[in-house]
Amino acid sequence: MEKEATHLHFSYKYSIVKTTPYCYTLHAHRFAVWTAARAVNRDFAGTNLIQEAIEATGLPEKLEQLVNQANLEPALYDKFHKDAVNAIVEHLSSKLGADAHKASYGRAAKIVAIYIKTIFVIPDPTSTISKLAHPPIDSILLKNLSKEYKDLKVAHIRWTKLDEADYFSLIDSLRKRLELENFWELEKYWVPS
């Protein structure tokens, strides 16, 4: 398989996703939606709503634009992240009614992280976006991380309650303290449960 074939190209819009002939891009997109939904689904929102939020906010298209940037750096990735996550929070909040408060920045950030991990990090762990993308943050990762880095004081953080400021404070402290070549390497502190 050629190198380019490992990268996905999302050239369709939300309305076309449902009518696009089944291909690898759509196959990977569906799997990434499912993995993201499963990662945040505990008493929150179903897979269909997560898929709707990912597609209605244009996450696949925004990611395609991002990975095609000539000089992708942490600051540009973080701006993308804020825009994408806030759009997902807004979309989910508008659909959840009385449970709108559950659409936190932390939950939406995990949706984006899992989607990116599935589409980009696993197929090509050395790509620029794979190096910069925030790993999925959850209680398992934070508790295990706190065992080795007690000074970070992250064991008490409730990822489902993180707002944008607290989320980026956490990300910044993780970047500075661990100095990883690939940010996904932080996931050595995450184990399936």
C-alpha cells in the first residue's frame, strides 16, 4: 500500500456521507465515530448523536484542512482543537435538552482525540498530527499518570467536568512535564478496563 493510501481524504459534506458509496474513507470514518462514541458514552449520548455532532460540525473536513497545513505546530493544533471541540459541545448541548450540561469540553475533547487516534495516529504514528494531537484524557490515564508524577496532582481531575481553560491547563502541564516526542506516548499510562 502506498504511503498516501494510509491517509484519509474527506472531500464530502455531512449530507453526502450517508449517500457516498462505501469506501475505505467512509469505513474508517464510521469506525472512528463508533470508537469515539464508545469512549464517552457512559450516561451521556448515543452513537447516533455523537456521529451527528462529528459530521454536522465538519470535523472530518476540518481535520483534512489541518493536516494539509504546511507548518502544523502545537499552537495551530490547539486553535483547531478549541474550535472543533467547542462546535461539538454546542451541537450536543442543543440536542441534549435537560442533559445539555453533560456536553462538557472534556467529553467533546475525548471525542475529537479518539476520532483522531483512530483516523491518523494508529495508521501513521509518526505523522505531524499524530505527534501533536492530544491523547484521550480520562480517569484511567490520569490516575495511572499520577502514580509516577505525583507533582502533577491529576488523579482528582474529573475529565467529564473539564472546561476549556482547565483542559488546556492540564494539556500544557503534561506537555511541559513529560516532553514526549509523540504526544500519543502519554497513553502508556492508559490501560483498557
